[in-house]
Amino acid sequence: MIIREIHYRLLMGPNGAHLRSFYALGSNNNQIARAISWLKKNMTESVKIEKLAEQVNMSPFTFHRYFKEITTLSPIQYQKRLRPQEAQRLMLAGKMDATSSAFAVGITTSDSSAANTNACSESLRAKM
């Protein structure tokens, strides 16, 4: 009951229209939300803007513009931030070490994101 009340107040509040637009089928926000969901589910795959834009029925230019407007990052930057965050989550859950978690989320040694994973690993060691 409390969660339902929180949802109601969020949706009816000053930012409610913006939040509702993420669920309005066919809206730009909904299409970007679908793309973000795909990126999270397929984070190990390389991203081609054209293919991702096609999946959400947008032109590459429009897709890139709206993606950056909503997330403040390009799709590639978003994925590069997503991978180390997921690797860190796996390490914090105690499921994997730094190398295994980096490999599991698609970070390779040639990937510039590997430095981010090493930084996450070092910050975890400092917390322990």
C-alpha cells in the first residue's frame, strides 16, 4: 500500500508527466528506455548506433540526440560506464574477483574501460 502511494505521488507530482512519458508507447522517452534496457541485457556485445536505433524505430541521428538528452551520455559512453558498475556489483556481491567480473561484463584488456574496473577493484580493497 505504501509503495502504491509513493508511485501515485511521483506520477502526480511536478515531474509526473516526464515519468509517465517513459511508459507511453512510441514516445521518444519510451524508445530510449527500451534501448537502455537492451544495453543492460546485452552489455557484453559491441554497440552499433545504427542497429540500436533501428531496434527502437528511430533514425541514428535522432536516436543519438534523444539518448544524449535523456542520459547526458552517448550510447557508447553509457555502455562504458555500465560495464564497470556491473563488474563492481558482481565483486561486492562476492560472486567474482576483479578479473572474472571484468570478463563477465565484456571488459577486455584492450578496452579502455579496464582501467575503470581496476579503479573499482582498488576502491573495494580500500573498503575491506
